[in-house]
Amino acid sequence: MEANTKQSVRHSCMLLLAALVWGVAFVAQSEGFNYVGTFTFNTCRFILGGAVLIPCIYFLHGRKDSVWQTLPEEEKKEQTRMGILGGICCGCILCLASCLQQFGIGQTTVGKAGFITTLYIIIVPFMGLFLKRKIGINIWISAVIAAVGMYFLCMTESFSIGAGDRLVLMCSVVFSVHILVIDYFSPKADGVVISCVQFFTAGVIAGVLMLLFDHPSVSAIIAAAAPILYAGVMSCGVGYTLQVVAQNGVDPTVASLLLSLESVFSVLAGWVILGQKLSGRELLGCALVFAAVLLVQIPTEKLFHTTK
């Protein structure tokens, strides 16, 4: 029991670190949009992210004390097969979600994009119901609080949202599917392999779209080198790999709520780095979502303690 608790805490910390990396990545994506098109930016970041993980796979699998070395050959083949299949599925979904997000970021603020993206905290538990997953009462309460926070953050007095917000909202739906697909494949294969394959898959798809629509120049890519490097190495290589590895053993709904802290980090990064400010109403929305993330960490039996 104690070992499971320690593993759960470790995985939760990994997901929080991924959220931090992704929150800052919204700034990189916003800046990259000033130099290159959406498909060009995503092609570069995904290919770079996949390339970074290749030596990691060789290092982790090549160590004599690694778990991989102790597996029977049949198990290695099965994990490799599932890793490639899972990576291709995740890569197709990731490419669609990231392109929607990148288009949306170009038409809204970094902070808003970060918070709207994290609407997957509402979408994932509803999708989980169709997969016959049991959802705790604290998670539902957290989802409602987060939804109210999103309302204060995104809705204007005329009860409408902008075009950029709508694109990021669509991205949130696709990211919800991404979380559930990772939840399915992560126990069946090596997380780093899944992550590596998904980046190359997403990079190839984005690359085809880049050649069809963006027509990029080398000078523009060089000008966007800094945001591309961060998005490729940190957001892809580090962030998504942490997600794939950490989700093995964490309920997808809880994982989605932990990852939603990227919205808080995106607001802080947009404020510190880009000077983007939010109104009091929008800050209240931020606070409510943050409270929802904290609430979901409280075990249900402690939140609703009753005596017989």
C-alpha cells in the first residue's frame, strides 16, 4: 500500500512538472506564430521532440539494470508493437489538437488559451462515463468548480467567445481523446517509445500540411529558433514524455485535473514574459480552476467523512 502511495505521489509530481513545462510553452507558441505558420512550427517542434527521445530510448533500454533487459523476447516484441501502434494513434490526435491550439493562440491571449485548453478536465470525466469508469464525487465537484472558473475567464458580457477561443475549445476536446488513448496504451508499452513515435507521426502529418499551405523559408525558421527549441525539446521531449510515463497508474480524470495546472502556469508566464494582464473577473476564473485542481487531490473518504 505504501509503495503504491509513493508511486502515485511520484506520478502526480511528474504530471505537475509536465503542466509547468506546457504552461510556459504557450508563450513559445505565441512567439513562434510571429515568424512561421502553424504547420511549420508544429513540424519543427515534433520532429525535434522525436529526435531528442531516440538517444533516450537507446540509453534506457541498453542499461544492464533496466527493466527492458529482464523482459522475455516475446514480451519485448509485444511492447514494441503496442508502442508503435499507440504512438501512431496518439500522434494523429496530437497533431490535430496542436494545430487547432496553435491557430487559436494566434487569435487570443496566452492566459486564455491555457485555461480554455484545460477544459479537458470537464470533458474527460464525461467521456469516462461512456467507458464505464467510476468517477468520484470530489472529481465531479471539482469539474463543476472548474467550469464556473472557465465561465468567468472566457465569457464576455454578451455571452460569446472569440474565434480564437473557439479553436482552442475544439483543441480541448481533441486533447481529451488524447488523454484517454494514452491511458489505454501506456500500461501496454514503454512510455518513451510511445512518445517518440507519436512525435514523428505528428511531425510527418504536419510536414505534409506545411508543404501544402505554409511554404516556409529557412530564414523564418531560424528567426523562430528559440520558441521552436523550447516547444520541441521541453514541451514535446520532456512534457509529453512525462505525461505518457506518469499516466500509467493514474486515473485519467485525475491526470487531466493535474495537467490543467498548465493554465495557471500559462497565465503567469504570459504575465511575466509577455506582459499580458487579466481582469479581476478573469483572475477569479483562474483562482476557481486552481481550487478545483487542489480539491481533486483530497480523497473522497476524507472529504465526506461519516461515522457508522
